[in-house]
Amino acid sequence: MTAAPAPELLAPAGDWDCVRAAVANGADAVYFGLTKFNARLRADNFTLEDLPKIVAYLHERGVKGYVTMNTLLFPGELAEAEQFLLALDRAGTDAIIVQDLGLAALAAAAAPGLEVHASTQMTITSPEGAQIAARLGVTRVVLARELSLREMERFQHEAGSLPLEVFVHGALCVAYSGQCLTSESLGQRSANRGECAQACRLPYDLIVDGALKDLGDKRYLLSPQDLAAVAEIPQLIERGVASFKIEGRLKSPEYVAAVCQVYRKAIDASLAGRPAAPDADDRRKLELTFSRGLFSGWMHGVDHQQLVHGRHSNKRGPLAGRVAAVDARRQTVEIEWEGEPLRPGDGILFDDGGDQNAQQGGRLWQVAGGRISFERGRIDFARLAPGQAVYQTDDPRLDAALRRTFAQDAPPADRPLSFTVSGKAGTPLRLRAEAGVGGVELDSAMPLEPARTQPLDTARLRAQLGRLGGSGFTLAALENGLEGQVVLPVAELNRLRREAVAALGKAAPAPAAIRAPSAPVLQRLLPARPAPQPGPAACAVLCRSLEQLGALLEAGARTLYVDFEDIRRYKEAVSLVRETPGALVYLATPRIQKSGEQGFFKLIENAAPDGVLIRNLGALHHFRASPLRKVGDFSLNVANPLTAQLLMAPEWGLERVTASYDLNARQLADLLAACPPEWLEVVLHQHMPMFHMEHCVFAAFLSEGKDHTTCGRPCDRHQIAVRDRVGATHPVLADVGCRNTVYHGRAQSGAAFLEEFRALGARHFRLELLREDAAATRRVYESYVRLLAGDLSPATLRAQLQVADQLGVTSGTLTVLGK
């Protein structure tokens, strides 16, 4: 059996210094974005013109280069994306990292020389999802960060041989990547388009049953600590992980250098069977270069009491100590050190428990034992008090040492060299050397002689000819073709080696293979679009309670989607619908499915509905042969006709798919115009689901439990919401898997754009309810029925729904702002 290759260390790069830092400090591969189609648009990015130089630099040093194309693509961008792919292929890029299903398929067809890696934004949370990705031509899957070691283990047995990549260090998004619509909802800056505004890092109040909950100094309710899984490296290697990925959004080259050093050390130690746990210096290095607090994330399962501490969301270094006394007259502070005392020039921060943006700090002017002082006027001593925590935020000596590692370019990697030795007694020894640039043959100046002792066997030849240190070559192979027992003076062997290396060193290294240009394939991949067929509009309604379901049936709704937190009540919902002739009921799957959660799907099947609303790739795989009717939901991220066509393939059995919520009205119209409009379901009314999280706000702040087994289920007894900095309140709901969704407090309506959508052939529409009572439910449904029938104008509908939704109705993300 062939041994599995050693896992690679994959580092981020936002600029040339980051590239150099990664290479110099042990990265096996580097990933970076270009100016388009990249989920890190706020970071420094390279251009297509930079790409050949970057790839050549990396390949000369034995390092791979991956380009991120990890955004959703809109219909009008596909042609440019194809040209982008062809340029990446020609430049010798090793792989691309993609989110969009349609782009993955396009890449496999247009640029077969490129490996395609499924981004964590593809939301691969189960082996079934990985299997679907593999069918699209994906050659590696970057798993969702919310998976535990135990859950990763199942991929080895259920996902075949598809290599897995795992994030091991850096910032954690509170929401599932690819499922966060917060920046989109609050500011029309889509995270799925590289424009994340990091709303999770902002302070929020917690509203419980309509009243403000006093949480003390906990205000950053949705901001996780940073991931640090260096201690878990041996366990990840045991699980066959192919690549360890470092997060690096807007990070410095010093951060890249430090994190690569620590993880390179841990990987090498683990592979050599040595202890791989980080020491105090490693942890300090990680904390100083960037840290919001370090935690193992979800590696060991859910721990709601540690993942989000709620006290701050900005960078903190290691805890240096606490304030013991303040002498305002002498402008000094006495510190009770909890680690090694700091030195002049170090940066510190005093945590007074208040607004993190107003906390004091600066560089130390003097340190005398436990007493520190600053440049005069730097600190307001009246705001300091005994007991306040003191964090070290910077160490100039560490920064300087890290910068020295990449101050000069790392030397090119040694080129592999092969020797072939031949000859017999009485003839010269012939040495042939090859290094990928042709070869050289040399004869010894004296003949081989019969050996009385210690003949030139393979081991002696390898020991002597393999002395290549500093030559730019490394011995890759040696073939011993000597006949009989012969010998040659060591000095002559050394001369032959030196001359062969000198001759090969004058030859230019073999250029990187230039891939033959591929022909564009997009036009033949796009779906045909028949002329729209006139017909009545169909209106489905999604409800979240039996009260809403009953009100809808009474109001005449006949296509119902049911989305309950407790899916054990699905049978009750189906029974209620069955009392109304002609009514159809579709049951919604959870938005996330992990390995071992197929039981949720079986509960849906056992409830015997008419259909199922598919919300993740695992459900798509599970229900592919089911006789149930199937509709794909918005969370499958259909933003272009290629993705729509993939999901509408007969093997999946979908009747239609729901357009992504990342599309504004103009882009949604483009999608309707680019594929058969009957494929698409358009949501006309909903509270936008912003954060969808493994983090449970109920458990974290209304209990002391670490997970669902110890939290006491406050979600069964309370309704909660988070209130943002501008006073808007956003409801939080839990689902069957204890995952939370934060919904926008104001309903979004597409009523103003209905006429345009209808003209483009849209026939299937949906309304989604949240916490409406029976009266509000009927008002919402009946208003839209009249709108669809042409009996109500969008302006009148909006005015009527202001009553139904006390927080108002907006056109929200459908507003055309050209994003």
C-alpha cells in the first residue's frame, strides 16, 4: 500500500511580503486572491498581470499556488470568469478555490489543467455533500469550520478518497460560510461577493421576551474567539487531512510568518512521532501577531461557554497582568505580572470593561520591576483602577525577528539530480548526471581497478555522490551499473561530482510547463431558454407554526411549506393539511446537515408530505431517488444559469430552485432571462435570514451549559432577539439541530418588481412568515394574492403590511444599487 502523502501547510497571501513570509517559514502552498471573483475584496489583491511572476516564484521554491475564485457569479459575469479561468490555466496555477457550483463545472470543462477545490463557502458539512462536489469535478474539499474531529472522521469512510482541507488557525466566522446574508441585509455588501462588513464583530444587546437582558460586560454576542488548532494537528493527521489551512483576511506578513513557523513545527514533529503540542513561546507568538483570544473552535464539539466570550472583538495579545496600583501624581502604574515582565517599547492595552474602541494603551516608556510609565500625557490615569486586565499588544523584538525571515527572498528549491554510474575494471568510470535540463557525461581520469576491500557498492556511491549541500541540487536517484568488484579513489569521485554539478548549474532550469490554451466552452454549457409560456402565478407560503398553518389554510392557501424548529411536529402539520382537499405540503429540511443527522431526513419521509424543501447538498443527495416532490431552497446559492442547470438535472429530481438572496432585482431579472423561468421560484416576502450559526445565543447567554445536553433548552421557554447599534431588533430562532438564525427585523418585499419578473416569465412565487400571529398571517397572504391578481398596487400592499409587521416592510436587498 502506498503511504499517504504528508499533509501540506497552506498559507494566505495578500501581498508580496506575505508570499515571501509564507515560503520562508515552511508553507507548502500559498493561496491568494486576484482583483475579481475573490471573497477578500477589502484585502490587498494581486492582478492577472502579477500572476505568472507569482506562480514562477512559488514553483522555483517547490511551493504550489492556489487562486481564490470563491464568490457567487451572476449571469453577466460568466463570460469574463471563463476568460479568467483560461488565464489562470495558462499561467500554471495549481488550483482554484471556488464557492459557486456552476463555476466549478465551468472550470472542469474550460480549464481541465486546473485543480478545483471546493471552498468552505460551498458549505460542505457532510460526506454526501462532498460526493456531490466530486461529481462536479472538485478534487479537494475545504470543510466547514463547524465540524468536530469526530465528524471529520466519518468523511474517511463515507466520502471516498476525496482529499480534505481543514482550517486550523485564524478568525472564525460566527455564521456558516456561504450562508451569511448579514452584510447583504444590512448594507447590500454581500459576504458571498467578497464584501463582508464583519457585522458579527459589532456589539449587540440581548432582548429576552421583550425586555433587555443585563449581561454585564458581555456585548459582543456574535464574535467568536479565533481558532487555534495547533494542538489538534496529530489527530487531524490521523484522520487523513490533506491540507492544513491558515486564515489570513487582512493579516500582516508578520502574522503569516509566525503562524507558519508554529504549524510547520507541529506538523513536522507529529510526522516524526514527536510531541507536537505548542509550547509557551509558540502560543505567545500566535497571540501577539493576531488574536481575539485563542480557542480550538469546534474541533472537540460545541462549547457555547467558550466559543464566544462576548467581552471584546478586537485584537488582544497575551494577558500580561493586572493593575495593582495607580499613582497619578508620578504618572506610573504598578502591575502584578502574570507572565514575564514586559520591556520598554512593548505595546499594552488596559481593559476597563467598557467600549473596546475607547480603551487606553500605548508603548511602555519605562519598566522598573512591577512599575511602568508612559510618555507623559499618553494615559488618563483617572480611568485606571486596580484589577483591570493588562494585555500585551505588541513586541517590537518579535516583529523584527519575524521580518528578518522574509527580508530576502528564500533561495530556489534544490533541483532533483540523478546519477548513473557504469564501467568495469580496466576502463574509466563513466558518470552520467541529469537534472531535467539535459545531462552531462564524464569519464574518470584513471581506470577502475579490481577491489581487494570495500568495493564501490551503491551505498558508498550514494554517500560520496550525494554530497550536494549548497550546490542547488539534491540527489533524487542513483543507478549503479558497475560490473564486478571495482574501486576508484575518493578524490576522483569527488572531482567527477563537482564537475558534473558545475556543468548542470550553468544550464537554465527547465521552464514551468506552459499549458496549451483551451477553447471557450461556456456557450455550449449554457441552458437553452424557450420563450416564456403565459400562465397564472402560483404562490406558496412558508410558515413556522401550526397557528400560521391553520390561518393560511382558512385563507385559501394551497401550497404550504412548513419549517418548524421541532420537526417531530411535522406529522401533525401534514395531518392538518390533509383535512383540506387539494392542499399540498412541503416540509423543509434543516439548512445544515452533518454526518449522522440523516435521521432528520427520515423524520420528514415518515411524516409522508407531498414534497420536501431541499436546503443543503446532503439533502439533495439523500432525496435524489425519493418519489416526493422537491424544491431547492435559496441556501443552495443559485445565482447563475449554470448552477440552476446543474441542480435541475434529472438525477436530482427538483421541480424548481429558489433564486439566491444575494441577487438584487436587476440580477434576479438577468437570471430569469438566462434560463427557463419555470425553473425558478422567487421569494416575494420574507425576513432575511442573516446569520445562520452553530453558535447558540440561547445556550451561551441564558444558560451555563456547553451544548444541548446541558443547556436546559432555554429556547423552549423564551423568545430572544439581538438589538444592534442603531436600535433595530432582529429575532433569533433555533432549529432542530440547535443552530440559530438571526432574522432581519423588517420584512423585505419584492412587490415593486413583480411586474418585471412576470414579464420575464416568472410564475412561481413564495411568501415566508416569521412570528406573525393568525391575523397578521392572513393579512400578509391575502394582500399578496390581490397583488398577484392585479387588484392591489405595490404601494398599497406596503401600506397595508405596515400594520401586519410593526417594524415595517422594505424592498431591502432587492433594491437595485448595482452591486
